[in-house]
Amino acid sequence: MAQYIGLDRHLAAAARAAPFLDREEERDLAVRWHDDHDERALHRLTQAHMRLVIAVSMRFRHYGLPISDLIQEGHVGLLQAAARFDPARDVRFSTYATWWIRAAIQDFVLRNWSIVRGGTSSTQKALFFNLRRLRAKLSVQHSGAAMFDQIARTLGVQRADVELMDARFASSDLSLNASMSEADPAAAAQRLDLLADERPLPDALAEDAIDADRRIARLAEALRQLNPRELDIVRHRQLADEAATLESLGARFGISKERVRQIECRALQKLRQALTGQDADERGLDRDLLDRDAFRLNQP
């Protein structure tokens, strides 16, 4: 039989040799397993449905996974179906088991088809397992964006999701440590060598460090232009993690909150004059030093 091509010889022989079960015998085996946990009945029931497991597994052979692994996962689904099947219902076991077998194989394919996990939602699963079929069907009448739009409407997903899944199908996973040359893999560069380093260059890091030191020194010099009360208010209002209120500082110094505000404004004006009094380009300074975050960062 064509469906057994490529299977293990013993597995194929066992599947072909397994007897078909009529409705009454199937129900009797299901009852014995369900009510009495008769393992011999379970073995006969599952063995008779191995042809079904193989048939469902062969539908997923185009995903590049070993057919033996698909059959193994399908058998797990068959056992799950046997554990949950209620023989009191007027349903054939094969009809019920098909859903469990297919679900088990689909989960296995999604876990192992790519190292990048995909298809976590029901709509994404539908897209993953139906995209190729719909693409082949619709490519006769549509192409490009129109085809993706039609697939998205059919499956109830976004067109961007369709395009992303199509791109994933178009290429396989590649190792960053794989050689770029098949002639001499040991001497050739790896794909990892082609990735751009997004970290700043050493000269940029050195320049930033020098500028930061100059700003810290300049700010420390500017803060020395303030008298003790002005410096205390600036530190509590501008440098603290949680800025003090005007009321609390007023109570501390025995003055009104309006007077505290006036002193703070005067102190900030002194700092502006001290920081911008020299050539900003020459010293690498700017008015950002007066921001609260800059004060915290550059606190001497």
C-alpha cells in the first residue's frame, strides 16, 4: 500500500496485519478498558487503529520531520483518546480518536518544525497548517498582496501574519555558527561574523566619558557659587530622588513657601549664568545640565 512507503518494515507489517473491528467488538473492547482497565483490551483497540494513526501522520510528512516521530506522537494521541473515550455514547472510536491523533501530531509539528516557536493561538495554528493549501489554491486567480488578503480573510487573521508565515515557510533555520563556504568550512567565516555590532564604537565611548567628566567638574564649580541656604534648597528640590515640597523647606528655614520658591529661582539663575558664562562649544556644555535628571546624574 502506498501509505506505508518509507515506514519501518515491522511497523508497516504490524499495521497491515491488525484486524479490523466491527462496531460491537470495538464497543466491547472500549467497555472493558473503560470499566475494568483491561490492558489486553486496550492493546487490541489501539493496535487495530494503527492504520488510522499512520494515515493521519502521512498528512504531515511535508513538514520535514521523521515520519516515525509523527507516528509515535500520533500513537500518544490514540492512547489519550482511549483514556477519554466514553463507550456509552453512540460514536465510533475511530471518529473520536482522529481528533486526538491529529491534535497530538500538530502540537509535535509546531514544537519541532522550527526553533522559533510559532502558532501559539488557534488562529495562528490554522494559518500554519492551511497556508500552503490555500496558497496553492488561490495562486491560480490571485497573486502577491491580493492573494495574502484573501488568505487573511479566509482564516480571520491579519495580512501581516500571513506574509510573516509565508516568509518562514520560504526558508529554513540557519545556524549563526555555520560556515559561509562549503569548500573549506574550517577556514571560512561564519554567518555570525556578518552581524553588525550595535554597541557604540570605542572612540564614542571615550568621548562620552570625557564629556561627562567635564560636565561634572563644571557643575561642581557652578554649585560653589551658591550660598549654603541656596545650595541646600537646590539639593532638596533638584537633586533628591523625591523632591521636597516648598512647605516642608519653608518650615525648615522658618520662611514662607513663596520665599523658598524665590530663593530656588534665584539659585537656578545663578547656575545658568555660571554654566553658560563661558563658551559652551569650547567646554562641551549645554543647558541640559540644568535639568533635574542631569543634576542627579552629575551630582558632585
